[in-house]
Amino acid sequence: MKVLLTLLFSLPIFLMAQAPSAADSVAIDTTIYQIVDEKPRFPTPCERYDTTALAKEGCSEIALLNYINKRAMYPTEAREQNISGMVVIGFIVEANGRISEARILRDPGGQLGMSALRTVIGMANEVPFRPAFKEGKPVRYRYTLPIRFRLEEQKPYVMSGADTIYVQLTKALEFTGMNGDLAGYFNEALTYPASGEDSCRTGQLDLQLIVHPDGRVDVQDVIDYNDLGTDFTFEAMNIATSSFNKWSPGEYNGRPVSSAYDVSFTFAPESDACETVIDDYNVAVALINEGNALSKDSISLDQGLIKMDRAVEMFPRDGRFRIVRGQARMDNNLLSGACEDLQLAKEIALIDWYDTVLPLLCREGN
């Protein structure tokens, strides 16, 4: 669904104040104000023009709305549950124009609040505001930002390079080989690369497949959560693309179309010497799943984190484990721990999902 975000506030009209002198900056005012002479303003090119404060206010409001619209994603959970509504984010605009202490003040659910918060955190790293002014000096200001999320019908497809990939289907894409047993087909065809036996390399690769009406199967994306390497990636891609002509293509309004299908390959060594590693990995997977479920409730959060800690201790370079624990830490404002996990997940799995929030998570002092 396409997200439309409506900004529910008007930025203030103000007169340009003189920049503070060097003498003024000697005494640092750490007070956080809510009543000031001039409120903070989102930067726009209009600031350079010899125009009215009212015109600059209009430019600022449009620019901030465009910024939020381009970056805030409508969460899958909210779309599936048809959740919409207003999120309120609070933050401090510092005297230097930087944003700090971003918090969710109101959340209608469905991860809408977290989506808005991530957008504001990204803005904190990218965009300095014109700060608030009081008695001619820049001061700290407590800012409240309401953002409304609402759903609107979107196109049934997305463009990926020259390909048109349908995300809405009137007839689902189906695997028809081996009587529809896709997992069985992959398991039967998959061969564990000999290069991983000595190190008992274990882990998961996620592939997004594009199945075309003519039966072709392409690999759109690969995520290697455990840095298994090229031999494992090649094996997974080879098996995936060899499934051509074993699919009934998806349809949109009676017409066969190209559509996507996500698959996972779990690689486990077969030698007896690696049995202990496999057993430990299964234990760790159970721990990370149990811990993640417990972390959703503030009452059982600590217990959940302990379980996730145990899983990570067993397999410290498992990208999936790091992502799950990092997300839980971020959701509960444990920023330095979230920084550690998500930075390492990015290094291992080459994901860019958290690029906009990492600078704030990893800033000094967290």
C-alpha cells in the first residue's frame, strides 16, 4: 500500500535574529525551552532569499513534509492489520540545530511509531534545523512532531530495472515440481560445498527469486547471514535457477506476470565431526526465537535478552542472531548494544536496512 503522510502542524512566523556574538557563547544555557521568541525551522533554500518570514515558513513546512514522505515506510504489520493513525514524535532541537533524544509519544500500533522514529533519527544525522532563538541567542527547544499515516491503493507492481514485478496477484505463484514440495525439491538437489566441511560452516542464505511467465527463474537478491562465501552462494543460486519450468506463474487479472518468491537455504555439514556444531546451532536458533518472543513484552524483556545473549555467545558472527537482538535492543532504547549488533550484521550480511539509524545509535555517549 502506498503511504501518505500528513504533517499536522504549522511552522512559526519569525523575524531573522542576529547571530550570537563570541561573547554571548561563553555562558552555555542548557535549559530546554517550550516558549521562545522564534521556534526551530526545517532548512530550505528559501532561507537564502530576501522574502518574508511567512514565505519561508511555507517552504519549511513543504520541505519537512516531503522529507518525511520520502523516508517513512508503511510497516507490513500495519498494512496487514489495516492500521492507520497519527504518530507523535518528540525530540530536542539543540542550540546548534541538531536533533537529540527522539522518543515516541503516541503510537497507534502496527510499528507505525517505530517507522516514524527511524525517520526522525535519520533526519537527526542528515539535517540540522535552524535552532530556536530566545533573546537573540540560540537555545534548546522541546519539539513535538505529529505525523499521520493513512493507506491508499497502490499499483499492483514495482519496477526492478527493466523488469515489472507484480506484488499483487489474482492467482498466486505456485511451485509445481515434486507435487508442490518446494522444500523437498531444494533439499534433494542441494549439495553441501566441500570447502565448508573442515570448518563445519553452518548457516542460512536467503534468496529472492523472480519467476517469469515463460518459466525462467532469476535470482533478484541474496543475503548471506553467516558469511558462508561464494561456494555456498553459487550452490544456492544454481539450485534455485534450475527450478525453471517447475512453476505455475502468478497471474494478474487472468494474465501471467513476473512475480517474486522468497526462499531460504540452510547449510549444515554432513560429517560426523560436525555433529556437535549442528546440535549447538539448533539450540541457538531455539534460544534466539524464544528470546525474541519474550522481548516483545516489557515484563519478560530481561529474560528474553538473556536467551538472545546465550545464542549470540554460541555463534557471535551469525547475522540473523545479531539482527534479531539488535532490533530488540533498539526497540527498547538500548542504543549502544543495538549499535554493536547492527553494525556487525551489516558487516557480515552486507545489509543496508539500518543505514539511516546507525549514526545515531552509534554516536558517542550512547
